[in-house]
Amino acid sequence: MKELWLHVETHSPQVSMMMERILLGLLSLSGWIIPSICLHRQYHYVADPKTWTEAASYCRRTYTDLASIENTEEMNQLNNTVSSSGHSSEVWIGLYSGIVWRWSDGYRGTGSRYRNWRTSYNEPDFSSGDQFCGLITRGGGWHDGTCKYTFPFVCYRGTQRDPEFVVVNERMNWSSAQRYCRENYTDLATVRNDTENHEIQSLVWSGFYAWIGLFRDPNLNWSDGSNYKFSYWAAADNPLGSLTHVCAVALQSSGKWRAFDCERRLPFVCYSIPVKRQVVRLRMKPEDSSLDLNDPAVKADILKKLQDRLETKVSGATLKWREQPDGKVFFKEGKSSKKKERKKMDL
């Protein structure tokens, strides 16, 4: 059990005449338990196959949203929810990613959409949900790669219209390679056509892969707007082809995630946040003993101050007064308590 002490001042115009002489003292909130307000998600398996967008719409209408997952405990809870339904294949969850490839130097002119993906290897394959940077192979084909890995790289000097390509045979991650090219040349290489691709291919001789300037932002997002901070990707390929968006599924063999075409029709998992009420007993001692704490304007002012303070600690909680059978919310503790007044509130 934890007590939280607040100092409350009232400035509401509705009660300015009454409250200008009043400074509410310290409020003792007995039974204030902050962790209990951080409510856990409840997951709901829906067997009706839908596209990812349709599933998200259904979840928002019926529950809260498509399932989002923030830790291993929630992942296990989701797996248990699905397995208890008897389902044994993929289900949509709320994770999705837009796919927009760009060049490091910002080039958007003719040839900016040229790609030479190594399609015989299902590239780009977004392996393990962690590949956002472009590589060229000694054979000229392109792969998406994990940006933190180190490889040689291709810079260019001169202008975007008339580039001269230079291979740097020092191994760096993509960001370090980009910085090196910008400091010593112009930028990482932009490749606009087969001629430029063949030119670079002929330069990549000391290693099988080299970074080029192609990249996409790691814009993985949850349908409900939650921050993407927990990942559970399967160590497998996720062929992207020409898709502009991919959506995540949880595999019921392991619970691990894969990225699929969002237009597939699959069962899915929604989540909801259960409503939880908590009664908090509030003891107040106004400095002006003549103040009527049951006055509607006074009650509204006190409640607003408490709600504002609560929102600095936790979100998603709402306060309201709990009325007694006689319609009042405050009552005196007794003569021996020097007119201390106690109040119960619903949290």
C-alpha cells in the first residue's frame, strides 16, 4: 500500500469568491496503488478470415484494436489465447510497415526507381524483420541487408548527373559508410540504370557484397499507435517483391512474426483494455471550516485538480465522485477528528 500526498490549490472562476481565502491542505490518498492502473491487454481470437485492414476495422469497432505486443509476457498471453481456440496457423497482429526505398543523396529524378533485385533469391527478403539497407553483389544483383553489418561500399564523386564511382574496400556499417562518402566524396552511390549498375559491378572485386546508397526507413508501426520497442521476428525470409506495405502475422508453431501481403485473408487477434475500478478514500481539511465541500462548484473544482494531477502520473484513468445514499459525497468523520472530512472516489 502506497500513499501519495498532493498539495492542491483551487483557481476556478466558478468559485473564486468562495475559494480566494482557501488553500486546501495536504490530501492523503489512502489505497492509491499506481501499478494497478497500468492495465494489461486482453486478447481475443477471431476466426473469420479478413485482410489486415478489414481485421483492424473489426477490432476497432468491437474491441480496442488489432493486437499490439510490448513484451514476452504479452506474446505468451497472445499465443495461449490462439492455441486455446484450436487454431494452428498464422494470425494477423497489429504490426505493419510501409516500404519506400530512397537514395542517400536524395535523388528523385529519372532512374530513381531503378532496381536490380536478385529475384532468383527472393530479394528483397526483409530477413528476420531487420533489413533496411541496399547491397550490390559482385554479380550485379541487389540484396536488402541489415544496416548494422559491415561491408565494403561504393561512393561517388562529381555530380548526380555525371557521377564517378569509387569502391572503398574498408568494412563499415551503412551509416558509417554514408558518413565516410559524404566527408570524402559526394555520397553513397545512386544507381539509375543498367549501365551504372554494370560499372559498379566491375569495381566490386574484393568482396561479395558492397553497400550502395539505397535504404528505407525502419518504419514498423502498431495499428493502435503504440511505440515499436519489442520484436519477435522469426529467423526467416519475408519476400517483399514489389509490395508497398507488409503486415505482420504471428506463427502458431512458435509465435514468431513474419511479414505478409496485407491483402491476404487470415484469422486475427484483437485486444481490449479491461475497465477497472478502484475506490480511493480521500481525507480533506479545508482551512476555512465554513466551506461546504458538497457544493457542486467546489466538488467540480476539487475533482478537476485531482484529475490534472493524476494525469501527470498515469494515463487512461478517470476520476468521479462516489455519492452517498443521501446524495452527498463528503461526510464528517466525527467530533473527535476536529471536523476532518472523508471522501470516497471511484478510480
